[in-house]
Amino acid sequence: MVPTLLIAEISQRLTTAFDQLNGWFAAPAPLRCYHPAKGGWTIDEILEHVALTNHFLLILIEKGATKALKNAHELDLATELAIRQSARVRLDEISQPGAFTWMRPDHMAPHGLKSGPEVAATLRQQLQQCKEVLGRLPNGEGVLYHTTMSVNDLGKMDVYDFVYFLAKHVERHLGQIGQVVAEYRL
């Protein structure tokens, strides 16, 4: 895929997913605080979890972007773009609850340490950070560095796939929020 098209697609997916997340901060408090009958997180907890997970993913994304730009002086970008392989099908599974087994690390569990407005501000900043990373890699440089992702046995992913993974993780939890809302309305 042409880098500009890939970047535009990832950017649009991020914008859409984060806009949908942001809308949940305006939901009534009883809905946001509702605990599903069979266990699971409240909407507020899901939003906090997404912000926590994004924090750790963005550390890896930032390091990858820095190393990719460094590698631009040592590797042939045209060759790397021509041989780029994306695990797109398995990346798309990230947004589908139950599609694979994964136990999230404890440090990504919500603890209620931030208020809703603080989580919302964090998510807005994280979206901006993702777009800034993509902006620093406009010509395909994101293919010049790979980071290993153990989730869904994805293996080595370039920086673009890592940002796409973050967007798919957000989408996964939007689906989870939808399930909480459906149960609440019953």
C-alpha cells in the first residue's frame, strides 16, 4: 500500500475510534458506573484501561518511530516498502472480543486513580501523539523498524502496524462498551 494511503487510513481509523470513545464521557453517570451482572468493567473502567494501555503502546511506538527514522539513513526505503508484509487479518482480529486468548498485564488494569476529565484529556493527548508519530513518518519510514507484539502471536510489526494495533484495541473496547450499554438497557 502507498504510504500516504496507509497513513490516511490509520489516521482516519484513529480519529473515528477516539471520537467514539470521547462521546462516552458525556453518558449519564449511572450508565458509566454500571457493573455488568456477569462481571467485567464499567464504562469508566474500560475508558481508563484504554488510556493505560495506550500509554504503554505509545512508549513502544515512539521508540520504534525514532529507530525507524534513524534506520532511514542505513536502509533502502524503496526496497523495504516493496517487501513490506502486514499481518492485517490478524491485526483486525484485535477488535473482535473472543477472537483470541490474551491475558492483559496487571499494570493495564483500571484502578480509578484518574477522574473522567483526566482520562478524557489523556485520550485526546494520545490521539494527537499517534497522529504526530504518523506525521513524522510520511514517506513510509515506519516500515524501517519492527517491534515484537505477543498479542495474538502477531510477531514483528512495523511502526504503522503498531499504531494500527492501538486503533484496533480502542475498537475492541468500544465493542465492550456496547455490550455494557446493551445489558444496562435491559
